[in-house]
Amino acid sequence: MRHFDLSPLYRSTVGFDRLFSILDQVTSNDSAPSYPPYNIERTAENAYRITIAVAGFGEGDLAIEAKENTLSVKGEKQVAENGDTREVLHQGIAARAFERRFQLADYVQVTGASLQNGLLHIDLVREIPEAKKPRQIPIGGGSAKVLEAKAAA
């Protein structure tokens, strides 16, 4: 895959840094991380749910942080020091540390998270402020205002 250098565009634009960062991520040669697997679903018109498979992790092993337009989920298995000396003959359940980041659209907020049956569910909702919502503008005819002014006089 070809790598495009977007640095000349940084010098001649203002306020598009986030857009160029996203383009850099898309065009980079780095492969996307595949652990842990996840689903993104739409549960309603403005509601979404991210489900991450975190088998073997407990609530104390996971950290969820929402900052600006980025949702970050970190998992790190705590080492139990209870003197148990077990020898693992085969480890098929991955318990390695991970960090998964999601770019959130504008006005998307995290409303809750739950851990059920080894699946971490993160609920999101998009709440557009009233000032940003589209509104209908009534069309007023100039003749109607003239008629109202004559009737008032």
C-alpha cells in the first residue's frame, strides 16, 4: 500500500488537524489490532452498543475512559499472589493486557457499561443539542404583513 504524506496540508489549513489524523491512521501501513474482538451495534436511532469479548477479565481488571471524542478501554490481568502455584499446560484463553480505542462522533456520550458472561457492554447515545438540530423556517409572504398592517390601522 502506498503511503501518502499529508504534512504539506498541515501548513496551509487551520482546524482540520483531527481530519488529517484520521486520514493518517487510515493510510498507515500498521495493521489494526485484533484483540480483543468486538461488535458495534445500533440499538435505536441514536443509541449504540459496543460489545467487547473480555473472557477471564473481572471488573477490577478493566478501565473505561471517555475523553473528548475518544473512548478507551484498557484491560490488564492482575496477578494473584495467594501462593497458588499452578502450572498451565495449555493456555487458549488470552489474558494479555490490551488497549482498544474507538473514535466517537460529535455529541456521542457514554451512558453506561456492564460486564456479563465475559462480555463488556458499553452503551452510547448521540444527543444533539437543540441549537444544532435542524429546524423548520416558516415562509412568510410580504403581502400577508402588508394586509395585517392595514387591518391594524
